[in-house]
Amino acid sequence: MQNIRSLTLCLMAVFLSGLLSAQKKNPSFEEVISLQSVSNPVISPDGRHVVFEKSATDWAENRFDRELWLSKDQGAPFPLTNNPSADSRNPKWSPDGKWISFVSRRGDKNQIHVMRSGGGEAFQLTDAKEGVSSYEWSPDGKRIAFLQSEDKGDAEEAREKKYGEFMEDEAEYELSWLWVVDFKPERFTQMPLPQQMEDSLFKAERKPKALLDSVPFTINEFQWSPDGTKIAIEHQPDPLINSFFKADISIYDVASGTHKPLIANPSYDGLVDWSPDSKSILYQTNLNDSTSNYYKNNKLFRIDIDGSGDKQLAADFDENINNLNWTPEGIYGTAWQKTKRPIVRIDPKSGKTKVMTTTPDQAWSLNFDKDGKNMVFGGRNYDSLGEIWTTGTDFRQVKQITENSSQISGWATSQSEVIQWKSEDGAQIEGVLHKPADYDPSKKYPLLVVIHGGPTGISTPQPVPAYVYPILQWLNKGALVLMPNYRGSAGYGEEFRSLNVQNLGVGDAWDVLSGVAHMEKQGLIDPTRMGSMGWSQGGYISAFLTTNSDRFKAISVGAGISNWVTYYVNTDIHPFTRQYLKATPWEDMEVYERTSPMTNISKASTPTLIQHGENDRRVPIANAYELVQGLRDQGVDSKLIVYKGFGHGITKPKERLAATWHNWQWFGKYIWGEEIEMGE
């Protein structure tokens, strides 16, 4: 009787589970793309209030808008700005906590705006001709320094008028230099009238002054010292993307208006933060190594501003540490540890690291109050969307102050878990397995493999995985989705990130195919109905699979590399290829051929959808045309869809919706045997 009763209860539980999942909503593609997100939280100097960014989707204008929200005394947040077309971002508190500044495009260029922290109208502070990029308050709150690019407009206009339009590759750019604008709060006791904004005295007060211009370098980052006497600057010879190898650090003396170099290693040196006593800075570097910037750990150092005391920190930690802040309580940051992202603390004296908390599962964007005793950060648990959290540095109470995940309440979301398997060469691989809300372990499901980019990206458990892949809808249609963290992924240490050096595509394919074999051996999937897809590096791996494997019924290649030679000569990041393949094509054509999907194009048989941005510089569109022509020559069913006006990513909602539909149609046809019209 006991066994019968247990069986009855079990059957009832299964029935109720199915009934419950049936009542859950399967969201539309538009609803997934319309999910709002929160980011970039900043805590007030006294630790009481938090301002952050919140993004939303404007379908009518085909854009993603960003506004500022405020949480007072860590209570329920409310909107602080309401100007959707202006894209308000990068909020900062004045040192006295009375003002909130932010960058917004409420005209031709991005300008700094300020508003009282108690609320009211925002007004434009700067009138920088070339617009404002990054900015920072002086510690006394009387000035705001910012970066502005040099003005070459007149010279370019004169050249075009005489010679027409032409461009010399890697020789035409504007350097970013350091400027400052005074802030006089007494001038803004109330919102200035339009005629006051044009008043000569008022305009003179808002006119920026150059602190560091006409210098032979471009400034990437800068920070005031806490005592306000100096500014640390990270600079490189020009703003070209590959010049980051030559980034160095100098110290600008505010009183004398002079600067002198502090760090000048042969490779990248990046500014991180000042020490609280203004005597030292924290920086990341590759030291003398300019051959492995993409897959080895950055080295973290502290140095006194007189050049003494150069010391490596966090040498005991085998991952890159980001979001670093040097506070009176220590140095804090976040780092991937497999699929979790905890907050870690570095002791400035010993250099030792310690994981402080893993609640929530992932953390990023740390920001601290003036005393360094309270922090705010973005983060999420595996089963939620991103939220804003606060805590003290004792981590006794971690508080969530947003309810962003309420958007998916009632949705049939992914049930995800981390699984492991061994690859062909014995490497231990992890991946995220997404299951339907009504998953039945007795069934064998179609399998869709979604491969992340990078290669130093990472896939983690989440309730609504998306981008241009309708993952949630596939799950609710009755499929499993595997997202492998193939060799080279972040979170597993430097040695793991180096496993695909001189082995791109080949080792990556081992990891994907061994994961599929692992699931087949467990009896989870129907091996006759499988598809693979990915964007960027994930698109490259998918292209490699389409020409080197016949395991899949359909493949989608998003912004993928098809030929490393074609890629190398056309991309905007040539060093990436040289570092991973350890040669140029002219030095070692064999490794380029072995790792290129096009090498085995004659073996291709898998129907392949190719998606690519028209103006992609990172993975130029020549890769897409080469792959599709090769597939057509082999008689393989293939389709190329070009998203007009886009670069490496699909950054507008309507085109993202179209790309989602294109994948839904392609895999619907080859995995489910359905002919689907867009909009059904």
C-alpha cells in the first residue's frame, strides 16, 4: 500500500507540475527584446542613496533608451530623468552629495548635465564643441574634468572642398585631450531661463578650459587624486584600436600644469585607481609581453607616484579581476570563477586575495561611498534578471533594491544547470544546459547548441537567454539548449584560456561535439534533430562545424570567421589573429588552413544560415560572402542575410527581432520540418 500511495503522489506531482507549467506564459520575441535592464549603479558619498541607469525598448523609434533612476535611503527606486531621445547615462554624485551629474545628448553632442539630488530640472553644464566622453568631479566639487576630442572640422572641410573625399588607412583620427569646466552651484539656485543660458557671462562660465591639449597622444582614462592635487592619465599614441599595446600612464600636476611619465612598459599599461592617501596608483599591465594580450591574465601592480615601491598584487589569483576599487577598507573587484562571479578583496600590503561573497551568484560594477564602508553593485542570481544590490564591506547584509525580475513573473522560463564532460583530448569542459519548465526526463528532446563569442566570453545559467536566438521559445516548443564553455572561455583560469592557441576551431569543435556525445550517451536527446549556432567567435565555431562535421541538421553562423587569411587582412584587430595562431599567414600558412572553415568546404553538407552586419569591421562581411559562395558551389542549402547599417552586433530592436525570426524559421524548417512565415 505504501508503494501504491507513493506512486500515486508521484503521478499527482507530475500532473500538477505539467498543469502549472501549462499556465505559465510563453513570451513573444518582442516581449523578450523589450525586457528592461538596470546597470551602472553609483552610491552617494554618505552611502544613503543610489542612482543607476535603466534601459527600455522604444519600438516606434527603433532604439534602446536609457534613463536615470534614484533610490533614496535604499528604498523603492523612481525615475530621475525622462527624456528618452537624450540617452542619459554615466551618473556621478558631486563630492558633497548635493548634485547628480550625467552625460546626455540633448542636442548635437553629448554634454554634461547636472541636477539637484533632491530632484527638479536638469540643466546643461558644458558646451563642449566636440562633445564629452568620460568625465569626473574634482574632489572639492568646484570643477569637472572631461575628455574631448580635438577639432579638425575646418581642416577636413577645406580638404574635402578642394580634393573631394578620400581617407588614408590608420592615419586619420582625432586625439582626446583633457579639459575642465568650473561648477558654480550658486548660479543654479533655479533652472536658468533660455535667455540666461545665452548670457555672455553665463556662457563664459560654462566655456571649457584645456588642461592638457596639443600633446602627441590621446587620453583613454583619467582620475583625480583624492587630495585633488594631481590627475593620473592613461594615454597611447593614437586612438586606433590596436594602439592599446602602447598605452602608458603619466601624472599631471594640477598646480604647475605639467605632466611626467610614471609607467611605460613595452606593452599595455592600464590605469585602475588611486590609493586613498593619494600616494600610489593601481594599474594593470602585460609588462613586456605583447604576444598574449587576449588570453593571459593581466598583472596587477601598485606603485608610488614617485616611481618607487612597484609591487605586484593578486599574483595568487588565477583569473582577471575587474571593477577594481581601492578604498580605505582594501581593494575590491569582481572575477569570474567558473560560472559564478564573486566579489574579491585584495590586501594592498600583502597582495593576497580573498573571495568575500558569492551572494548573489554574479556581481559587477562595484561602487563605494566616500568612506569605503558601503558599496552598491549590479548582480544577479542564476534564476533572475540583473538587479541592483547594496551591502557594507562586512557583507553581513546584502540587500536587493530593485525588482527588475518581476518582468518575467508568470513566464515559462529556462530551468538551467551546469553540466560537465571530457573533451576529445581529456580537457574538462563545462556547459549550461537549459531545460523546458515542464522538462520530462523520460523523453528525448531535440538539441540546439548555442555557442558564446569571445573566445573569452562565458555562458552562465539564466532564466531568459536570448540575443538573436529564440532560446526560450525553443525550450517551450520542446527542446534542450546546450551552451558550452569551450576552451578559451573566461572563468576557468589562464591555462584553460590558452588551450585554443594554435588550435582554434579544432579544439573548440572537440568541446562542442564531445558535449553532444555526452548528452546522447545519457539518453537526453534525439541525435537526429540537432542544430548549432553562435555569434562572432561562436559564429566561427559554427562555421567550422558546418564544414567539418555532419552531426547537425542545421547551423546558423552569426558574424563568423570563415577564412583566417581573409579575416586577418580585413579585420580591425590584426594582433588577435597573430597572437592566437602565433604567426601571420605568410609565416605559417598551415595553421591558417588547419583552423579555417573554408579549408574543408568540399565536405560541407549541413544547411547553413549566415547572418552578418553590413559594416562589420571586427569580422568583415567578406567572410560571410566567402562561406555562402563555397556552400552554394557545393550545392548545400544556404542563405545569407545582411543587416543593413550594422557593425559587429545587432543593436536595434527591429533588426534584432528580424534576426530572431530568421533563426526561428531556419531551425523550424530543419529540426521540426515546419515552413514558417515571419510574423506568425
